[in-house]
Amino acid sequence: MLVSAPARVKAIGQVLSKAREQLYDCKLVTGKLTAILQSADEHVRSLKKQSTFLSQLAAKTIPNAIHCFSMRLTIEYYLLPPEKRKFPRSENLEDPNLYHYALFSDNVLAASVVVNSAVTNSKDSSKHVFHLVTDKLNFGAMNMWFLLNPPGKATIHVENVDEFKWLNSSYCPVLRQLESAAMKEYYFKAGHPTKLSSSASNLKYRNPKYLSMLNHLRFYLPQVYPKLNKILFLDDDIVVQKDLTGLWSVDLHGKVNGAVETCGESFHRFDKYLNFTNPHIARNFDPNACGWAYGMNIFDLKEWKRRDITGIYHKWQNMNEDRVLWKLGTLPPGLITFYGLTHPLEKSWHVLGLGYSPTIGRSEIENAAVIHYNGNMKPWLELAMTRYRSYWIKYIKYDHPYLRTCKLSE
């Protein structure tokens, strides 16, 4: 039966009416979905801020077990008679023909891993000399650990940075700045982020390590070790996996600092660390210059003294009193101080990122002479990345009575 024209028009009208209703519903649903997405996005941003705050907070803390470990060692050290507090082979401390390491740390467990791994993988430990500097709080513990656990035939010496009388505010710009009212305000003002709801974007710059001269002592190596010609600087969050003696014979081509470069990505160039809107920075440095890593650096101390590297550091540190050239830390002033004076080392000497990057390949790690847990996820913290932790814990003596008593375990 043929459908009449009016019936067809009526049917089309009904379809259009339903279509209008569906279109209205789609707009409503789209609006609701957009609102939900915006709310979810805000929630994600809030969670990221909280995550940043918590990770920075965790990175600043010392686990109770490590604190217990240090305190027990400290008590034992000060119960020792003075004549039993001395290390053997002190005659090696100023012998420029030996292989000298500088390690500045307030973490006894971490320092023990650095020394133990370096000695274990050395071809002849008797030629290696470890110069440890710590603070007065950890001085007894650091001494006691290595008195109880001597590093093979290697020489070791522990000093207290607070006893370096020459390192005072009249000589050192950082110390003078730390004593200023503005810096105290920056670090200790009660209104700074202390809870999850606060902004945590600059929390990392208030890490206590920036207040410690142990962090800045790397700019005074010739003053600390005036009789040495070369020294290998090591951070306390590294593990040595191969014999490092070859570094002392690397030709630095007249440079002062031998270091692995980190400019495989654009964000590891100078413009990542320095404020190039400032004319002093823009006039003197290339924003695309290659960054390099602290953590394993071979320093020519004779060339250092000849070029007055510490004086260059002082000049720029004085210019940065109001933190307009860079924020805080030692890498930015290091990049400035050793600008044009850094010789790039082959990358397998020093592999970085085990404290923040989950994508470092096993072969790259295992072929490295030194691996570095730079970042927040330190291997002694619970937030350490499990896949990298085994490279660190293999150098800890977990059967030691002090470690067992303090419940330090794998």
C-alpha cells in the first residue's frame, strides 16, 4: 500500500524531533564528560604535587635502621682509648704516587659501599688511599666502621669538616650567605611547604644537603689535599664495579676536570641549570654547552691551583648571593667554574640515573665502571627501584652484628 505524502511528512517530522532530542542529549553528555575530565585533570595535578612533596621528603630522611647503626658505632668509638682510634699506613696519605679518592659523606652505610666496592674491584688495593670527610655528628661512627672493617690493604683516613678552621664565613661565600637573614628566611620560615596541600615545586632546593659544607667541599680540594697532584672525587650514592686506576692516566689535555658528559638530551645542557635571562650568564656561557656529571670526577689539582679554580668559584658564588644566576646546589656553579676546563670521559666510566630512571639497560649498567644512584630513589631508601638495588646491596655486610641489631636487611 502506498504511503500518502502527509504520512511521510509526519514520519520525517517524528524522526527529526527524535534527532533533536538526541542531539540535545549528546551536548549534555559532552558537557558532563568535559567537566569530569577537567575535574580528573585537576585531581591528577594535585596528586602529582603530593607525590613530588612526598618523594622529596623521603629523599631527605634517614631510615631509623641507618640512624640506629650510626649511633651504635658512635658510642663504641668514644669508648675506645685514643691510641686505638688510629688507622694504619698514615704515611700514604700524602704520597702523590698512589691512587687517591675523596669521599665527603654523612652516611656511614653509603660510604662503606663506595669504599668496599672500590677495594673489591681494584687490582691492587695497597695502592689506593681513601680520604673521607664527614661532619661531627657522624665522625665517630665513620671512624668506628672502618676500624672494625678495614678496607683490605688500602689506606683510609677520616676527617671532620667542622675542624677545618680555614673553612669559615670570611673565606667561603656559601658559609657567609648561609648566615645571612635572607637565607635563614628562605630555609627556616614557618610558612614554607610542610604539608601535602602546599606547593612543593621548590622543596628540593630546601634539602638539608644544601646547608652542609660537605656538599660544597668539592670546590676546595687543593686546600684539603695540598700535597696531591690528582684526586678522584666520588659521591656517596655510587657503586664501583671495575678497577679505576686507568683514570689517573687519562690525558686531560690541560683541563682540570675529567667527567662524563650528560647532554644526550637537550635538558642536560647549560640552559637547564643556569638563568640565561641574566646578562652575566648570557654574556659568558653558551646555553647549548654540554652539561656533565658530578659523582665520579678526576681532578688535576696542579692545574686547578694554576688556574685558581677556587677563586673562580668564589667570584660566581658571590655574584649569586640573591640566587638570580642559579637556584641552589653544586652542579650549576660547577658547570660555571669548570666551563671550558672539563675533559669528556668515555661514558662507560660513569652511568647515571639509577635513582630516577627505570629505563637503564642491564648491559649498560653491567659494563659501567661506576654506577650512580643520582635522584631521589637512593638504594638505602624504601622508595629505591628494586631492579637496581642488587648492584648496591651486594657490597653490604648484612651479617655484621651492628647491622643485624639495627634490623638492616636486604
